[in-house]
Amino acid sequence: MTEHEYSALYEQERAKLVKYCAKLLGKDFREDAEDCAQEVLKSLWEKRDTVKKPIEYIYSAANKQAAKLRELGQRYDQWGMPIDMERIAK
């Protein structure tokens, strides 16, 4: 992938990728969607010589990055079990 191809993909997909990350992260992590998309696009640039299908790559990587961010933001009880914050809020 050339720098020109990357720039074109960045311009074309960035806003869609941020929305996709926001959907994956949910309402409690909306501010992290921009960071999620940026990390994914940075990763694509770093792996540009080996990635064959960049569009597929960024959305697959977004799933993984969003899962990582959700895990970092998850709260745990004293036994190390995830707390269902939505259930508690009701």
C-alpha cells in the first residue's frame, strides 16, 4: 500500500470507522471511539506491506481494539468477576 492509497483510504473510511467503533464500544465509551479508530488506522499504516485487504483489516482490527478498550474499562467485583453496570443502574 502506497502513501497515496493509505491517504485515500483514511479520508474515505475514517468517519465510518469512528462510527463503527462507537457502536462497538457502546454508550459508556463513546469518547474512546476516536482513539479506537486512530489506533486501527495507525496499525494499518504500520502493517501496510503485509495487509492484502485493507478494508477488511480495519474493521476486523476495530473489533479487537474495541474489545480491548471495553475490557480496560470494565469494572470488577472483589472476586475479580465483571460487574454488569447496566443491571446495577436499573
